[in-house]
Amino acid sequence: MDGYHCYWGKCSYCNRPSSHRDLRRRKDINLNVELPDYHKIIRIGTDALKPSEMRLLRKLPSPVRLELYKLSIRFDKASAEAFSEAYTGLPFVVSGSLEFPTDRMWKIMNKGYNTKELIESLNILNDLGLTITGGFILGWNCLTENDLTELERFFDKLPVFKKFLLFMFNLHIYPGSMISDKYEVGHKIYNKAFYFGYTPKISPEQEALNNRAFKIVEAGTKGKGIIVNHIQDNTKGS
């Protein structure tokens, strides 16, 4: 089973559609993850489920005691609506990626949707009372002042969530991705056994813009029911 197959496969920073995809292939799939609070998360696959496959969620059995399901989707409207139609009230954590939510940045990333659609999707999921998690990427070498302005507007438009866990990641460049030759190598990253890539070097000016973006995230999430987690890399190679 290829645990890192992606049906979209077009994001410019990712190598999933490339000939290097074996570098991101799981050898073993463990769908049950024990947490310190004694919940058990039952993962429904490890990548974004297609909207046409959401109907399969209706067949899931009710979890036992403190178990809950975790599903990854693309935060587009079709996926959110398909999940809403298939949702039967089971305890769910729904995960997706914000990356860097401005329309210009998403065109650079080939995300395939815009921030207006993202907000609509998050409203649909939030209305179901779900716990939502999302990834946010910093470390870009192409940010502009307008991106920071748009980022502030994005957070202003977000609803108040029941619970939203926002994970802040450093940009990793993967071999074979469309932007792999557009960044200078900073250092290699070994992120578990099936991730390989590097954190790129960026200019002092871009580093300052990225730092300001992080402050916008911290300010913009206050009062929104969003918990910000800054993920640090602890598996860096030379």
C-alpha cells in the first residue's frame, strides 16, 4: 500500500507526482496511533480522500470507548460538502493544509482552489462541530508585502472554531518537486524514514517577511478557537 499517494499530485513544492515518489513510500502502515490521553486515533488513509470516495465513510462502525477517526482531505468546497453529506455523527478529526493562504501564493503552489473556497469549506466543517487540524508553511523566498496584507484579511474572515489545531511547519523542498531547483540548500531534512528533503536558505529580507507572517498568524488566531503549534525539526542531517 502506498501511504503517500495523492490524487491531486500538482503542488509545486511536493514530489508526489514525480519519479522520486518512492522516497515518500511507507513500508509499513499502522493505522492505529495511541495518544497519551488514552484516545486511539483510527486513521482513514494517510492522504486526502477524494470527494467521490467520501460516501464510504457511511460504512464506518461506531468507535469503541475513547476511539476517534482521523481523515485528511483537501480544503476545497467539493471535499467539504461530500464529507458533510457522508458524515453520520461519529467522532472525527478532519485534517487539511492551509500552506500559506493567499491566492497569489496558492497559484505558485498549484493548490487548485482559492482562499474564498477554503473559508467556505472550513465553515462547512466547523458547522458539524468537528475538531479540525491544518498545516501552515513558513520559509518561502517569494513573499510580498501584499501577501502579508492578504494574510491578515484571511484570518479576519475565519469563523470562531469549536477547536482548530494549526501546525506551523518550515518549508521542506523535496527532490523532483517543481521548485526543487529554485532554492539554495540550507541543510538536509530526514523527517521520519519516508521523507527526504532540505530546508532552503532564504535572504534576510525574506526571513523578515516570514517572521512577520508568523506574528500575523499568532495575532489573527486569537479569539478564533485556534491553537497554534510551532513544529520544530529535530531530525536534521548535514
